[in-house]
Amino acid sequence: MVRIGPMASPESELDRRTLIAGLGAAALAPIWPATALAQGRPALSLQAKASDLALRAGPSTPIWSLQGPELRFQRGDTVEVSFGNELPAPAVLNWRGIDGVPTIDPLTARAPLATGGKQALQLPLHHAGTFLCDLRLLGDAQAQPSQARALVVRESGAVAIDRDEVLLIEDWRIRGDGAAIAPGADPKDTALIHTINGQTSFDLSARLHERVRLRIINGCQRSVIAIKIEGVEVRVMAIDSQPSEPFQARNGALVLAPGGRVDAFVDVTTPAGTVIPILLHDGKEGRTVGKLTVASEPPIRPAPLPPAPPLPSNGLPERLDLKNATRVDLSLGGSPGDWVTPISFKSTTPPAFRAKAGRVVVLALTNRASIATVFHLHGHHFRLLDRLDDGWKPFWLDTLAIEPGQTQRIAFLAEYAGRWLIESVATDWAAPRLIRWYAVE
């Protein structure tokens, strides 16, 4: 089983051979300041538009993207979002990791926006963390694949880091003529290309004894990936937008399901001039996708920093009452059954389950597909339960990859009333994205 530190990988317990094979076996603390509260509400304008990527020599590759300014805000902000659709197909914003805001949930609360349409919404940011926003819920078999956007919400208090960097990793299937195909279509006769922040390589320079916060996001369409940074301490601080008990990633390797996010602190302790490769493995092969170079300038401080304390809590409950929980069995993969494609979703369909507000819910998720399947819960974060149902892993998740034939149990407090989506997709480019919904009343 793949492990990233003292506990099992939160995203999955996938076969080590398929994910990790090929990867290889006292100054004052810095302060990343909290931003003062802005006067009034910050505004954000997003446009769904045609764009392109320079993925290789020759003409650029046409794609669809969500264009607008950098998405960085402060915990407690309420962002006034204006969204316009300039694509030749309906579009809907899909926010990953935002809990407790039913008015922004796609399809259950927000209908797809037609070509030329505009809409406004309020986005209250109750939690700090690393989030994701994209147009992909309706993206299967569309004319172009679309690019995701990272959403960063800073903590209210200071954090002991020197720098804060986003690594948004995405995959693209490119035909011989340079065109990219959307997921949900057969990827035969295409080349696989990965990008980080829209570029085919990512180069980062840091000084000796510098501490860098890396917000690593798996923005791939279907693939579980492993990222490995050798030669430095990679300390996991948050998973899927929520603080975790800090732990060191084993051998510097992190495993992320599609849509999964990990915040890691990297302390640079190798000599000046050292080049540290950033490796990616997608279950089939490994490749170098970037590098961290230790700069020749003098050390940023005389000695490495002590281990960082945990990030401030976002206020999720410390305990869950499993004894009196509402228990639901959900099958993933296999026959679609009650699962439908997003384009076929109707709000009149019955929910997968109903829960009373304030009640703990335990879901038994069984993957009946022949390959790993990814589960994503909207509206709430959950704990991954131990096999005996007598405890849980010390982190919160909103996304989980489940091996074929395996049952995983998760638990969450149904804290927020509303209608929320559930997503499921097999780890195959051609597999359809499927959805259901649940109600908290």
C-alpha cells in the first residue's frame, strides 16, 4: 500500500507498484503576514473563453479556460463574483473544497450558463486553504478541454513561511495535428503532456534554509498521480483545503487523486547549486516535470527552522458521533444505476440519501469497477474511517480514490442544510463523469 508519512495516503491506498514504481526508492521564524481586511467586499470577474497553450514546438493548442485575475483572498472575505460565458457551449462553475455555501453548488443551485450569458454570485470564504475552480463538470466530450484555476484563501493569522507557491498540475491528450481532446473520448493516437501552472516545466529557485509553502494540486482530468521532491524535507500541513496533523512525506512523495490538494512546507537544506528534480508518476511512467535549484546567494538565515506548528483550525469538529450516525451504502462504478452524467441531471431525481442537519453520516463506498474510481463530496469534508470503524485518519478530505472491489467508509457531520452534488469518475480518460445528489435538511 502507498503511504505518505506515518499514515496511509489519504487519497487512496493504491498499489505501490502502479503509483510509485519508477520514482526511486535558529534565527527568528519568517512571517508570511496576514493581509489586513479589505474595505468592502473584493470583486472577481471570471470569463469562460477560448484560449490556447504552448505545449510543444509549433502552433499553440486551442483550449477553453476560465480567465480573470489571480484568485487569492483572505479567510472571512465574501467575494462578489461576476461570471460570463463566451464559449459556444453551456458552462457552470465547479468549486472544489468550498463547504457550506449551497447557493454556489453547480446544477443543484446553479443552472448551466448559456452562451453569452452572465450571472453574479456571492462567495463567502469561511475556511482558509487551497481550493480549485473549473468548468469541467460539463466538460466530457466537448469541443475543447478546459483549464482549471487555483483559489488560495490565506489564513487570518501569520504563517511561518518565506514564500507561497501554487503547483497546479494538469494533463492534456494531444493529437498529431496539435489539437487537444476533451475527457470522455477515446484517447487513442494522442500524446500525453503534463503542465504545471500552464507550462511544460516548473523551475523554482530558493536559498539555503528557506521555507517554501507548496500548494500542490492534481488538476488532471482522471489520473491519480504521485509527486516526488527528493533531497529536501517535505512536510504535509494540509490536505484538501483543511489543516492536518503535520507529518513528513515518506521519501518526499505525495499521492493525489484528481482534484486533490496538498499543502506542503519544504525546507531547503542542501548546498547552494544543488538541483533537485520534481518527479511525476501517473501510474504508467515517471518523468521530470520541474526542478528546485538552491540559489548561490547567502543562506536566508544561519540555520534551518524548527518544524512548523499545525496550521490554524478551520473549525471542523474534533469528534464525530459514529455510534448514532446515519449509515448509507453507495456503489461506485459498475452499472451506472442511479448515477447520471451532468448533462442529464434533473433536480427532480430523488437524492442518494437525506440527512438531518447536525447528524453524523457514515457512507460505505464500494467500487464495483475494474479500475480505481474517484469519489468527490460537495458541501462537506469527511474523515476516512479505519477498517474497524473505531476511529479515523487525522486529516479531512473531500476527494477519495478507491481501489477496484474495495469498500471505504467515510464520515462527516451534516452541518450545512442544502442540496449537494456527489461526483464519481473512473481513472480512465474515456470514462464518463457521473453525479448524484444528497440533501441535508
